[in-house]
Amino acid sequence: MLEALGERIEACEEQLEKLAAERYPQAARLQQIPGVGPLTSLCFVATLENPARFKHARDVGAYLGLVPRRDQSGNTDKQLSITKAGNTALRCLLVNCAHYILGPFGPPSDLRAAGLRLCERGGKSAKKRAVIAIARKLAITLFALWKSGAEYRPCSPPPFPLVLSRQLRSSASMMIPSMR
């Protein structure tokens, strides 16, 4: 029974890949990112429909509900849980992709490095915050790839080596007098 179910799942996945290749060629480009499969890319393209709808790539995160809800009153500005606006299925798929990217089998990439840095901050919900942050960054990256038609580069080198950039920042802070 399990073997038959496994075969049906494989057949459905093949149909999804065929549908993505035939009707949505832009969805194939989005699958360059590790962890993003045909279901996520198809759902992303079908949900957003037209990339010209968004003026900035960061607007996609808010559209999908992957930004923190705010509670502002007087001098306080609290960040609460995510807004959960937009398509729930796509948000869940992006969160699952983020779990894969941050998990033990996630390949090295800028997204993984950013997520692991967020996890290192500690706190009782650091891992959860990192997963949501990476899901948002993933949505923005998918949108940028779709709109520009560019190839995904998983690990772009920083403009300066890390040690050199720290030295430049420390020497620059010594040269600039503080405004007190």
C-alpha cells in the first residue's frame, strides 16, 4: 500500500514538473534556489501573477504576510508575530523551504549564512525568527529572479574580505569625530 502511494506521489510530481515547463517557464528559473521545488515555484508564480504589480521587491514579503505586526502607541513600538496576510499555502511552502535551507542538509548559500547568523543571536525564539526571516528573504529573492530573469548565485563574495572590512570600519570610526 505504501509503495502504491509512493508511486502516485512520484507521478503527481512528474505532472507538476511537466506543467511548470509547459505553461509557466518562469517557474523553472525559480527552482535554481536549493529547497525550492516545482510546487513552490508554481504556487509563487500563480499567486503573484504579474511581477509588475509590485513597485519594490520588499513589498512581496508584506503581501505574503511575512513581516512583523506592529503595535505602536505613544513612545512604544512593539514588534509582534507576523501579519499572516496573503496566501496561506504559499507562506507555508516558503516556510518549509526556509526550514530546509537552515536544516542539516541545506547547501551553503547567502540565505543559509544569514539564517545561521540570526540563530546565533540566541533567545528563546531565535530559530523561529530566523526561519521567518529567511522565508521573507526567499520570497524577495524569488521575486527578483522572476522580474529580472537573472541566474541565481548562491554565494556571492563580499566586496571586501571579512577581516579587511572590520579593519576599515574600526579605522573609519577613529577618523570620524563623534557628534555629541
